[in-house]
Amino acid sequence: MVFLKTFHTLPEEAVYIRNTVFVEEQGFKEEFDETDDISAHIIIYEDEEPAGVCRFYYDGKKQAYILGRLAVIKEFRKRSFGAKLIREAERQVKALKGEKLCLAAQVRAKGFYEKQGYKTEGEEFSEENCPHIMMYKNLINEE
């Protein structure tokens, strides 16, 4: 059984998934930050086992919600868990009257986000020697 659960503090499951994917698998060093304290964290589970995570928060400077730290454990990939996490984050942001969801995508994942309806914005930039691009999706008038 697959289900989603939202936390308003950083849960152990999120730490485990992000350490596994971003630190061990991809080599990032600066994985956890103060943004974790102001974010909602969505975990997707399969049969009680944590399989994926994302977080979102409101950025007052950009006047938009920001989606980030989307990760799915390798064994659970190719099952649309990433898309399910995004749809749930979008649903929650809409419920909060959010009109736009932005994210900094790893360039290699740009196509995945485009399939979810996100558009690129601006130039590529580097985070920990990994190319990223800003992307956004307008949530108004979406079904």
C-alpha cells in the first residue's frame, strides 16, 4: 500500500532518504539547512517503508512557494513516486492559496519536471558543482 504523510518538523524518514540519495549517492555535503525548520515535509511510503520525500515552504521575498529536496530511494524509482510527491505538494500549496510553485532542479532532472508542467526560468547555476536551473509552475486555473 502506498500512502503520503506530511510533517511540519523534519522527520527521521526525511533525514534517511535525503542522506541516502543526496549525500551517499550524489555526493552533496550541505544537505540540511535552516529551511528544514520552516518547511512542510511530505513522505511517500510503500508498505510502511519510507520511499521518497520532498519539502515546500513559503518564500516571502519571492512571494511564492518553493518545492525542494525531492528524492526517491533507488529501489522505489520508476513507480511515479516523484510525480505523486509533486502533485501532493501542489495540492497543499493550492489549499494555502498559493498561486505559484518554484524549484531549483538539477539540470539532469529538468525533463522530469517539464513532464509535471514546470517551465524553466533564467540561466543555469551551480550548487555544490551540480548544474541546476530554476523552474516554476503557475497553479491558478489548474485542475
